[in-house]
Amino acid sequence: MLIVCTVVFVLVMGALTVALVRGRRSRLPATDAAADSRLHTAVGIAVTATIVVLFGLLIASFITQRAVESLHASSAVTIDIIGHQWWWEAHYEDAQPDRRATTANEIHIPVGRPIVLKLTSRDVIHSFWVPSLDGKRDLIPGYTTAIWMQADRPGVYRGQCAEFCGRRHANMAPFVTAEHEDQFDRWLASQRAASRAPSTEAERHGQQVFLTSSCALCHTIRGTSASATVGPDLTHIASRGSLAAGTLANTREHMARWIEDPHVNKPLNQMPPNSLAGGDLNALVAYLESLR
Amino acid sequence: MSAGPASIRESISAGDRARLDRVWSDAPGFYGWLTAVNHKSIGKRYIITAFVFFLLGGLLAATMRLQLARPANPLIGPDRYNEIFTMHGTTMMFLFAVPVFEALGVYLVPLMVGTRNIAFPRLNAFSYWLYLFGGIFLYVMFARNMGPDVGWFAYPPLSGPQYGLAKRPDVWAQLITFTEVAALAISVEIIVTAFKLRAPGMSLNRIPVFVWAQVVTAFMVIFAMPAIMLASTSLILDRLVGTHFFTPQDGGDPLLWQHLFWFFGHPEVYIIFIPATGIVSTIVSTFSRRPIVGYLAIVLSLVSIAFMGFGLWVHHMFATGLPDLGASFFTAASIMIAIPSGVQIFCWIATMWSGRVSMRAPMLWVIGFFVVFVIGGLTGVMLAAVPLNLQVHDTFFVVAHFHYVLIGGAVFPLFGGMYYWFPKITGRLMHERLGVAHFWLFFIGFNLTFFPMHLLGLRGMPRRVYTYPPEMGWGALNLLATAGAFLMAAGVIVFLWNVAWSWRRGEVASDNPWDASTLEWATSSPPGPCNFPRRACSSPTKMRRS
């Protein structure tokens, strides 16, 4: 397509240049009937050529579209993605309720297997786009849309919300980790499990802080009494590579800063700042970072 | 032909001339300025106002380019950035691009069809004031941090009652009403002027192509604008009185908005582009010293673009997951519209081919138009293909594409038109060398700004983000784009200087400095209050034969 378009561009510019050179050299405009009819024929030929080229491109477009859209297979992994301002909620579907898994912002997929993403939104319109894996599909509240994709090579693929969704549209990056089937199965099994129980004193204290402060009003940690669904599920937060949909790398330091004031790194996002005593904050971070 | 119009002027007595001038001129003083209904006064004001908004929109664009010049730039926060890009799009589409071409129509169409004023002159004045107050309203609200921030497309639910911040989306929706009523009024005037007030002898097949372009555009406005007025009114109702047109939790449908918006939004592109092609046809014909090749083909192309323009809106919505068969139809329609555009391009090339080309500033802008617009048209054909569209939709590739189409397809011809008609409007020619400098600064700056955006889009940079992380590797191309933007701005400054200088000191223009064949050149420069002291006639001999 690029080649065809480049050739067309060169041809049109060539004709323009020749016309200009001719036009500048000629003494008198040729306006007799014979000259006009030659010009009309030339225009007709050019238009015909245009139509033929456009038809070629149209057919190429249809064939590619068919190939892209015909990735249907029965062994597909189905993931429900729900868009929020400004993060991604992900559920791995399964017929058995206890085999479902919930995570946020970072999904894993097996290499070489078709994936179907079922997309919807809780608030405004978002668009799921991982450039190296698939095209865009909008997440529209009130609708469920779907898109198919398949990774042929393992790797971590960065994505991006592609429909303007408000103030933090720029910081809404999903990550897709494509890995071999057995790795993927292990990962999925770990995500299905309830959260790890706190093992040290600090972690136990941190869990108490989590459950008794405002954290539990918005977040879920499966295996504890925290089960709110306003913000991302934190059951396995330590297994994720980034915080706040690709805004920060997931480290202790970032986590502490993020909890204290989320608006430093992602201004105007919807998480409120939290004023915790230093000891409580450290314990909370220790607990969250233990949730592998 | 210069002998004809001159004799028209001389054949009228001085007393008659004075009486005519008194009847057709605006009343003196400030009161007269407020009550002006002469199409030339209103047209001039309209053109100048639209250019002021063009400069404001350009300043907003420059601010965005500064913010994006490097990754993670702390210059502007997301809230202000969202306001700025929304204001930029809204200004350029609703306060500059559509009004400026209508303004040219208001000034030129009555002259080109040889009549003394536009039809419904009071409606015309009303349209101007409405437009002016709409624009002032928008910028006052922006200055008070209440400017719209949901994109020029204002998709609900983001713009709806639940997520739209404060009064910002209401300001946007109200502005739409102001500008669309203004546009609809002008469309009615232009159609009536062109069909009912033509000079004797000007049959349909002798209407200048520019007037045809204005008429076709006016019809498009009449069919496209009601869709956006309906949509924006429904949005205001959703927000202010609690109706549920677009709120999904109450059974409303956000996709309905997108259909209504793009049913207007795509024809909008042609509402901007078609009058610009009218300018190109005019300039190519004048500076090739021959009638345009394929007059009928060009006019039919305009009409068919107008019809097809209403059948492509869904290519803005491929990512919403509409059925594949439906999407394919819109792919075919979007590709098909390249045919009439191609017909025009070939006719213009054929005109130059067989004519005697003189390279003055207006012609230079038309050459620039060819280079830039053909690239934009080709990327448009690429975007029509669903699989490619789904990758580059809402990325900088699209930003590059539509700036190539709209700046290439509309602003380049508009600047050409300014150099071309400036002597008619002011009685003085614009400075040629400054015009050439303006062209090269703007042309090089434009390509430096927007060509890299194709590559940024292909490398995954999305639109409407106020920042991007350094590790994405988009910094260098963005910096280049910002540098280009300042070159363009330098070009515009040269243009402003040229206008200011030429208006006072430019070389005095004769009635017909370009030796053109349309009727506006058959009267004085600038035309007197009544345009033509004697009713102008159009006859076949007016078409230049040598």
C-alpha cells in the first residue's frame, strides 16, 4: 500500500512538474478544440488508472481484514477487560467460578494461542490497543465489544488507551506479557489463589492498616475482608511490574510515595491522598509488597 | 475584456453614481458600523475575525508543540492541556475554517455573479454578529478556566452530566449553536444569491467554479449542520435538564452521539475543502491564461463529493466494533471519494499543461497545495482500509493525515486566495517577495511539523496525550515537529507584516491586475458600494480566448 501510494505520488508530482515546465515555456495557451479533446482524453485515462488502482487497494484491504478477523478458534483464552478512569480491570473467564482470576493493568497470555478480549467500560469510552499485537477496539459503556489477538513471540508488550478518556488519558497503559503455555498456566494458577497471609510482624500490622483505613473502601484483597471494587484488585499486587497503569515501576519507594500522595506522579487521578503515620505506611508497604 | 467593464463605469452620470453610492453604502459613523449590511463590509469583517481566530488557534497549537517537544515535560498539566487541544480543534473547525471560506463567499459571490449585494443582507449581518459573539463567549470562558476540555468531538459520557467537569461541555455545546446558526444563515444567502441574483447572460454553465464550490458547500452545510445542532442540543438537555439521550445507565446510547457527530463531522471536512478547490480552480485558470480544462467534470466532481461526503462517516468509528460488512461498505465509499478529487487534480494539471503559466505568489501556494494535499489524500486512502485504520486510528498518523488534508487542502489555497483577491478587496497588491518568503517558511515548516507525525503514529504515539514517557523513543521526532511549528509561525508573521504593509503602502492595483476572467474583476478595486454602477452582463466573449 505504501509502495502504491508512493508511486502514485511520484507520478502525480511528475505530471505536475512537466505541466509547470511546459506551461512556463509555452508562448500561447493551446485552447483549440483538438488540443482540448486531447487533454480530455488524458484526464480520462488518468481517472481510469486511478479507479483501477483504488479497486486493487480496496480488494487488498478486504483480504487483509478477513485474515485479521478470522482468528477464531475454540481453544481461545477469554479475558474480560473493563475500562475505568484510568486503569484496566481484567477477569480470566472460566466455567468454574473458582477457576476465574482477577487482576488489573497487566495481563499474561500464552504464546501461539488465540486470545479473545471482551471489552466494556464502567465510566467513559476507552480504547484497548497494544500496537504490536492487535488493532484498537473501543470499550463503550453499555456495550460489550470483542477483539481477537495472538502473540507469536514471547515478550512484554506495552499498550495504550487510544480513546481520549479525560485527564489521565496519557497514563493508562496496559501491559501484555506473552509467555509459554506452562509459564502462563503457573501464572494463572497463582493469580486464582487468594492472597498470601502475612508472615512477619510488619506485614500483619500492614494488613490491619489496610483493613482499618480507607484502603479497604475501594480495593479488594481476596482472602481478607476487603472486597470493594472501586479501584484495582490488589490480591497479587506485588506480582505486577508497574503501579497506576504503567505510571511507576513497582518498587517499595514508589509504592510508599504513591499511597501518600497519588497526585504527585499522576495528578488528578481518582485515588485520594492518605495521611498515615510513618510506621503504619512502612508496614502497609511491606504487606502490599508481600502479595506475590 | 478590460475595455468592457471600463465603459460600463463611464457610461453613468456623476449624479446617478452619487445616488447609487448613497443607497448602497453603510451609514457613516459608529452607528453605521454597527448597522452595516453591505456584503463587502460584512465579508471583510468576517475574513479578519476568522483570521484572528486562526492566530489564536495557532497560538494554542504552538503551546501544545512546546509541551510535547520533550518527554515528561512539566510545562503544562493534563487539565490545561485538555482544554488547549479542545480549544484548538474547536477554534480551527468552527471559528476559522468553515467561517473563513463562507466569509470569502460573502465577499466574492455577489461580485462574481454580478449583483449589488448578497441576498438577505440583514440575515448576513446577523450571522456575523452571532459568530463573533460565539467566538468571544468561547474565549472568555477559556480565560476563566471554563473552556471545554472534552475534545472538539465531545464524546459522551465524558462530556455528559456525570463526567463533564463544571460548565465546560456546556460552553462547547452552546458555541456549536452560535456557529452553526451563523453558517446555516450564510448558506441560504449564498444559494439564493447564486440561483436568483445572477447577471443576465450567466447561465448555469457559465457560473464561475468558485461560485459552484460555494453553492455546493452551502447545500452540504444545510444537510450536515442540523445533525450536530441536534446532537449538541441533546447533550445540553442531558446535562442541564436530565434527559437520557447519551447516558448508558439510563438507557441512553453513547454511540448515537458518534453517529450524529460524524454525520456532520465528515461532511465538515468537505465543507472546508470544496470552497478551497474553488480557489484552486480560479487561480490555476487565471495564472495559466486559459479557461479551466474540464469545467463540467470539475463541477460534477464537486457535486459528487458533496453526495459521497455524507456516506463515509463511519470510517471515524471503525474501532467501535461495528459489523465487518458495514465497515467494508464505508471502506469502499471512503476510497471512492478519491476519484472525484483525482478528477479535479488531473483537470488542473491539464490546465497548466496546455496553458501559459506565470509563477506569481497565488500560483506558488497552489503548487504547495498540490504537493501537500496529494500526500494527505493518499494517507486518506490508506486510512480507509479497516485493518490499517485499526492500527493507526487515534494516533499521530491521523493527526498528520488530517493536517495534510486540511492545511494542504484548505489553508494553502486560502493563502493563495488572499494574495489573489487582496488587490480586489483593498485596491493594493501584496508584496510579492514577502509572499514568496511566507510560502517557503510555511511550506518547509509545515512539512517539518507534520511529516514526522506519520512516523510517530506508526511507532504507536497516541493522540491527545499531554505527555509521554522518555523510554518510548518519541522525543527526537517530537522536537523536530516543534521546530517546524515555529517555522510555520514565522511564515504567518511574515504574512501579517505583508498584509499590514501592503494595505497602506502596497503597489496600487488596477481593476484587473491578474488579467482574470471572472466578473469581480470587471469593477473597480476596491469595488464601490454598489459593486457595479451598471448591471453587469456575462457573455461568452468574456471567456478569454487568447
